[in-house]
Amino acid sequence: MSEKNNPRSFLVPVLIGVLVLVLGVAGVFGYRAWRQAQEAARIAAAQEDVAAAIAEKLGIRVMKIIVTADGGLIDFRYQVLDPNKAALLFEEISVVPKMVAENGTIISLSDNPHAHNFQPGLTYFVLYRNVGDSIRPGSEVTVLIGDEFRLEHVAVEK
């Protein structure tokens, strides 16, 4: 039988074409995953730098943001590293941490919270009203501290 009449003669080019297509699709998805990993690493490094600057200047470490009270309150937890620096955090309302929800709503306090006798290593909290149910578990917020610090992509827990 001649090669032209052999039904398997077209099979090799088709299989090569399918293989090239599969490898191309896998390459695209692999590249996307790699880019996402690179972006996540870049964001994490930037956030570590901001967190270190907050610790250095204000003596606190942002621990977590929690939605509580059936969604009506936001619990902002922070650990005190340096009590003297942390005390500055609540001297002026403009420095008290604020949160920006994914929808752009700014969650803030209207008055300074009461003063603490901070102890190093202890975790403290501030409760905020969750205006318009803007912050939900599983979302991310941006924490603003004064005009100087912007800690982005902070996960919200329940």
C-alpha cells in the first residue's frame, strides 16, 4: 500500500499539531502563574518594608483585621513593640489608623480612643464601626496611619 493511501499517514502531523497546541496552552498558563507569583512576591516585599517602617517609627505591628459583632464592627489588632512610640499613635486623631475597604469606603474613628498604659509584647485592639457593611471577611483592606504609612492587601478575617 502506498503512503498516500495509508490512513495513518496523516496521523503523525495531526499528533504533532495537537502536541504543539497543548504545549502552547501549558506555556501560557505557566507564564500567567509565574507572573502572579512574581507580583505576589513584589507586594509581600513592599508590605514587609512598610510594616518594618511602622514598627520602627510607631512601635507597633499590625496583627490582624477581624469582622466581628455579626458584621457590625471591625476589630483592629496590633502588637506593641515599643510602648513610648506606640503612645504617639493615639495622641492625634489624624494618626489613628484608618482602613480603606475594597469599595473605597474609609473606616475611621471620630474621636481618639482612650489612652493605654502599653506593655511591650502585648496585643491591643481598637473597634471601628463597619459603615455600610463595607468590610467583609475574606476581603482585603488598606490600613492608613497618618499621611506617612499605607499598608495594603491586609486580609480580613472572621
